[in-house]
Amino acid sequence: MRKTLLQPAAVFAAIALAFCAAAPAYAHFGMVIPSKPTVTDAADSQVDFDIKFWHPFENNGMTLAKPVSFKVYSDGKATDALADLKEKKTGDLVTWSYSWKAARPGVAAFVLEPQPYWEPAEDKFIIHYTKAYVDAFGDDEGWNEPLGIKTEIVPRAKPGGVYAGNTFVGKVLLDGKAVPNGEVEVEWYPGPDRKGDAPSESMVTQVTLTDENGNFAFTPPAPGWWGFAALNDADYKLKSDGQDKDVELGAVLWVYFHEFRPSEAAQ
Ligand SMILES: [Cu+2]
């Protein structure tokens, strides 16, 4: 019994390794990572973004083809900044960068819509609508409004103001409607030059579920960037080699959790 269970898994792993650059069990995440989550100083108002399709905890990934769109939402309007994205290489993979300057107080949301990514190992396409927020000059209002994208995580805790050990709460929307009992994958991103170390594969990608109202809660144990990926099947198919294939729609949100060091202010 056990043997027959193991064999398909081994075959799956071999196939996955052939297509996916790294360990196959690890989850894919769209990534939009600002160089800082909050701008406080006009002399230091430039924010540089690292944009990629990745296995964050393992810190390796896939090539990200030229996105469908990259939008900046601020002051109630969306601006397409796709033309300002710069292609770069991370190892031998294509990733992207983007630079933005905070010009006035307010919260800006940055949203990547990638091209569908065909993942043979999972026999489906993956599209991760990926979002991050940056708040500037003390105005941190408006982060709890849906942006109206295909699928998104709407924060229910201020994304620019959470410490490691705080509970983050988000609401998952698909086509504007709450997703009850939906899966949300969670991964830590150790940073550009590090990779995480977990006791087992099941600890690389943590998983939580939304409640009947589409809300989920998660409490990161450590500071840094944490990604939340709410995954749902699209109500349409895309063709690979003439065959209809499932499409995974991900609503991905990246949130920075600060280290809690209250004594520093007193020093
Ligand atoms: Cu992969």
C-alpha cells in the first residue's frame, strides 16, 4: 500500500524537477517587493521594486515573462507603469525592477498582472495578481479599500503598521466577492541573498484557510516580508498544446512585519 503511494510521488517529483528550476514541492509566488514599506523622509523618497515569480522561502524561481500590466493605485486612480519596468537577470532568470518616488502623503498600491505561466508539473496555468502597499509621509489611509482587480487580498489590518508577532488579517476577493473556506499559502521571503531553512517541506509553505466571510488571519513569528497567496481555480480554461487546462488564480499580497524594538526610541 505504502509503496504504491510513494511511486506516483516519486514520478511527480522527477517531472517537476525537469521543468521547475528548483525543489518542486515549494509554492510559487508572484513577488512585488518594495525596498521600503514606508517613506518618511523626502530626501529618501525613492522606492525600488524587485518583481519576480519565485519560491520565496527557498529564494529561487522562474523566469517572469513581460507582465500584462503593472499598475500604481494612488489618489483613487490607477496608472499603468508597465513601460517603466526594467528587465534584469537574477542568476539566469528574468526578473524585473521598477523605481518610484513618493511625491505626496498617501498610500499607494502596486499591482502586477503577469502573463499566464504554464506549469507542466502541476498541469495548469498560474496567474498571480500580486500586490504590495507603500505609505508615505504619515498618511496611511485607504488601504482597506478593494482595488477592483480580478482577485485580491484586501487588508483588514493596516499593512504599513504591523510588527512580527502581530496577527495579520486579510479578506480574499475573487471577482469582487468574498471567498469562503479558501486556501491561503504563506511564505517568508528571507531577502535577496538568503534562503530559509525549515525543519520539513511542510514548514516552507504554511497554509491557512479563510472563514465563511472570506477572512483569514496569520501571525508571522519573525520580521521581514511575508507573502500571502490566496489560490482559486478560474472559471475558464486556457489551451496548452491544443488542450484545455485549468488556470490557478492567485491573489498575492506582500506585507512587511517590523521587528518590535520599543526601547530604541528611548535611547
Ligand atoms: Cu516553480
